[in-house]
Amino acid sequence: MTDSADPTAGLDLAEQAALGSGASFWTTKAVGPVPAIVLTDGPHGVRRQSGSATDHLGLSGSEPATCFPPAVGLSQTWDPALVERVGRALGDESRALGVHVLLGPGVNIKRDPRCGRNFEYYSEDPLLSGTLGAAWVRGVQSRGVGASLKHFAVNNAEHDRMRASSDVDARTLRELYLRTFEIVVRQARPWTVMCSYNRINGVYASENAWLLTTVLRDDWGFDGVVVSDWGAVADRVAAVAAGLDLEMPTTGGISDAEVVHAVRAGTLDADVVAQAAGRVARLATKATETAGTATSFDVDAHHQLAREAAQRAIVLLKNDDDLLPLEPSPLAVIGGFAQEPRYQGGGSSHVNPTRLDVPLDEIRRFAGDHPVSYSPGTDVAAAVATAESADAAIVFLGLTAEEESEGYDREHIDLPAPQLDLLRAVVAAQPRTVVVLSHGGVVRLDAVAGLAPALLDGALLGQAGGGALADVLFGVVNPSGRLAETVPLRLQDSPAYLNFPSEAGHTVYGERMFVGYRWYDARDMPVTFPFGHGLSYTRFDYSGLEVTATGEGLAVHLTVTNTGTRPGREVVQVYAGHPGSAVGRPVRWLAGFGSVTLDPGERSRVEIPVSRADLAYWSPDAGRWVLESGEYLVSVGASSRDLRLSASVTVEGDEPMRPFTRESTLGELLADPVAAQTIATVLSSASPFGTDDSALGMNLLRMLESVPIGRMAGFSAGKVTGEQLDELLAGINAQRA
Ligand code: BGC
């Protein structure tokens, strides 16, 4: 936000404190010249409650608004430009509904498939989540409506979410859980950030000065408002001191009085209160200045955009013998979700849609004069009879709203057993069976994939999903969605299996940054469908990979050719690895992505930039990102496990020069080209153990490499004194510098 004239000048302490908490469930206070504003959920539609019944759990009704695909669907588009357009439409609807700040996007990492709120988050990967989250923010804010980036931070489970501590090491925090937020803050400058309910390493996010001030403001340059999640403040005074600006919802003035009291008692700095009030005032002024006078939005155009987003979100997981797309013919449609679609998740994000496409009706439209019979699938014999009488069957499977929601986690990732029984019976009677999946969190798919020749993953597609599914089933749209999350063979394989959910108030993030495909690849485990996977009705060939180092990072060029018979869009993924790294790193990680749309026979040279930031790791010692020098392996492909081409590239890094001390180990010294020679000489003259291990049947050097050099001197029986060693090390350090 830009600093304008200070609207809080002249406000007294009580008025400043009053600006820091809500007037009602969804509004801030008007104080002096500072206007009140409306904040509302978010993220995949505007949940504007204008009546007296208000809640943050999705219980009471709200004004009709377009229900776009939730983040689980949007992420499968891998399409930032499309997400930005959805953001613009959401901004327009916010303005029409009198909303100044839309509470989204949710960019928490999908650490475990059981998290009940995964449907509201983008991905297991921080680059994909951050890029899409930034696009959403740009879109919404381009309409003069603020975004609220949430839930900051490390809120990856619903169980005990208002108390539990996420216990995470510094590298993992920066590289995974904070990285997503960092990308969005740096790229899109959201007007507000929402702190989460949970604790991080023992400290509530709302009271975490390191998180809200050191990282968010000092490191990343955030200059907007930090708002609490609804009810996330346990101690307003501690929260304000840590960097919280706005507590929501209203406390009826109670916590404002606590702030005033603390300042008067000398336990809270008056300047901090004034700064927070200033930020809220600037937000309110800016948001009301840009609010405009729109009172309606284009319902049809937004429904059409929701359909386009849903089309792009659908992932073709499997398509044996090109069963899809279907020709119009007699069809059997089976399963309740065909008639009552599951298209969004439960909780605060729940939208009252402007209309709803029903898959069965849309399929019937495409089938023309051909009969489309329907069976809800509750009676298996009836479903089998329906399937037998048709040319092909479309079976809708998935999770109900009760099985996954904000507020609680799942205990397993299985589809309901009766659904698998149904599928088995239908496939036995009708081999030409297509499965369509609806779900917010990942479900186990090995059995389904083993049974059905064709499989479409709809995740959650929003209000226009029914039409979009029909478009893909009949080939009007060639699917190009890609998984944003790995589908593991079984829950037991997943990275946080033994550390989820919290126990005695703590969640141990023991798998560190090895989440999602980073975990499955590091352990070389088979999965049902890998991260980034998705097929097409056409085929794409990759050739001519060129990777060059630039000042900003890498330039990756390749040629993509459509070798099939239909126009299509290919999502190209760039993965990087650093096999020679001195620190533990994933085998490969997503370092860039892009897409290209090609007609049959057409080819295109694609450029995908990779930033230095996306190659670096966080060094807790140096307290900064470090890019290691050396060879990086860059691969391009159609999924994390369908890598088509690879090339090595030499990168010049920015490692900090850490001076050697008596605490440096022999191994560290010998690994340094300058130190190695001097140290080898000292060793041969002063080591009490000698250097010849040939007769001993062991590797002496390896035994000694973790001994600090100061301690080696101690073993030299006075041949090398501490002072001599210091002199030697100073000489080596001088040469290296
Ligand atoms: C959710 C937030 C939401 C807020 C307001 C909370 O329970 O965690 O995502 O924005 O309520 O509804």
C-alpha cells in the first residue's frame, strides 16, 4: 500500500486501539475520518452475508455469487493467467456485493492428504502454490479489492487447529511452508495477510513477532495489514506487540480496552498501537476510495468463466485404448454425483452459487437423440442392468461433503467401499466404463485405476463443473489439467503418516521439506499417479532442450510438437536437482513451468525461465538463501515421473565464505582446495595415528574426518600447539579470502 496523508493524525489512543478490532462479524469500525470496511470469504466465491445471521463455518446463507472451482480444481489448471482472470471476476463480484477485502487465497502446503481443508489449498509444491496464489491476488486487487493471503503460517491440519504447535526446523519453514507466502507477498503485494490459528514452534501465529514482523515485514517488505483469522487472538496485547494490526471478528471493545490499559501501564509501546492503527486506516481509505458504485456483475459471463476454469482443471488420469472422448451413443450414467454434483467444500468458503450445472443434464444434451439411462448406483443390480444396456458407462465416484471439510481431518483416504463394489460390478458388465471423480482431498485410486479403462479427475469444479465434464467427456475440450498433488499407493506411504495429526499439542514435521513428490522421489517409492500427471487426447513430443545460465537464473528452451490428431494444450514442467549439494536436498523439485497450445503437427519453441531463488536453499547458519555453485541437473517433462529430456548446467553461486576455526573438522578442511594441501602436510608430520591405513584394513581418513582440527592438535602430543594452529588457519583464511 502506498503511504498517503495519515488518516489517524489526531486520533487518541482509545480510537487507535478501536481501529484494531472488528465492529461486527465482517466489518471494521468507522473511527473519526477512517471509514469502515467489509471483509468476507473467499476464496473461490464471495460469501457475502448481508442478513443478521453471520458465521464463519458455512452455516447461514449468503448472497448468490459465482462458485468458481475451489483451489484444488484451480491448481490443476497450472494456468496463472486463467487464475488471474478468475481473480478479476471475484474482484468484480466483491465490488458488486459491497466487499472491500476478499479473504483468500489459501496457500498452505498440502502436507498430508488427510487435512480436511486441502480442497481450499493449491498444492504440495510451493512454486505452484505461490505462482497461482500470486495470480489470484493480482486479479482480485486489479479491481480495487484487497486480498487476504492465508493462513499464515504452517496451518496444515484442521485437528486442534486453534491450539496445536507446528514444530518445524528453520530450513523446512523457509523452503516449503513460508516459501509459498513469500512468493505471493513479493510478486503480488496483497493488501492483507491473515495469521493462522495454530502455534509455530510453540508461539501462536498471532503473537509471533518473528513471523509477523521479522519475516513478513523486515525480510519480505510487506507493508499491508495483518488480520487475525476469525478468533485466532488469544492475547490481543501480545498480538499487537508482535505485529498484528486487526483482530477479527468483533470483541465488543473488550480487547481494545486491554490495549489501552497496557499502553497506560507501560507494557505496550504506544508507537506500535499507532502504527497498527495507521495501517488499518490506510487500508480502509484505499479500499473505500476504489470501491466504486457497481451493484451487479455479469452472472452469465462469470458462469462461462467458471466453466472454462473447470474445463482446464479436469485431469485425464487414464485412457486405455482411447476410450475417451465418447461419441454420442446410448449411454449409462451411474452414481449420485451425476445428479447432485459435489462441487465445493464445507466451511467458511461455502458459496451460494448463482446456478448449478448438473452433469447428467449436460451429458444428455451432448448425447442428442441417443438414450442416456441413469442409475443412482445404490442398487447394484439396477446399475449393472443400466450399464449392460448401453454402449458405454460413466460412473461418478467420490467423497461426500460430510467426509471432508474445514474443521476436521479425514482418518483415511479410501473411497467408500460400496463405491468400489459398484464399480467392480459395472465394469464386469460393461468394459467401456469411464470413471469421473469428485473429491476435495486425495483419494486412494489403485483399485479404481485397476478396474476402469478411463479415469477423469474432476476434484471439485465449482458451479459449472457439470458442463465442463460433459465438454471433456465428448471431446469438445481436450483435457490439459495436471495433478497438483501426488496420489500415493496407500496412506501409509505418505510423508507425514506417523506425524499426523498433532499429539499432546504438537505436530512434529519430522519429514522436513520432503513433502509430496519430494518424499516419494527421495525414497524411490511407486505411486499411483505422480505429481504433474495428466494425459491428453493428443500427444506431444519434446526435443531440443537447451539450458543456459543467466544473471537471473536459468533460461530453459525446448521444442514441443503436437504429434497427435487434435489441437491441445501441453503443460511443460521443469525440474531441477543438485546431486553434488553439500546439504540434503530433494532429488528434484519443480523450478518452473509453462504451457503451449498447438494444432496437430504444429511445433513451438518454448522458453521457461528459472529464477536463482528457485534453485537456492535456506541456510540457517548464514541466515539467508544460499545458491550453491556447481552442476545442476535440469529435466523437462510431462510429470515429475515422465521426464523427457535432461541437461546439466553450471551455476555460479553465492556461498558465504565461512572462516575456518579450531571447530572446523578435518573433513571440512580437506574438502577445501586451499586448505587441503596445508592440512595434509600437517597431518603427515603431526598425526599421532600416522596416515598409512593400508595394513589396518580400514579407512583412517574417513574415521578422522569428523574430528575438529583443534582436537587433532591436542592429539599431536605437543608437536602442533593451539597457537600454531590458529596461525595456520589464519593463513588459510587469508588465502581463501
Ligand atoms: C477460517 C478462515 C476464514 C475465517 C472467516 C476461519 O474459520 O479459517 O479461512 O476466512 O474463518 O470466515
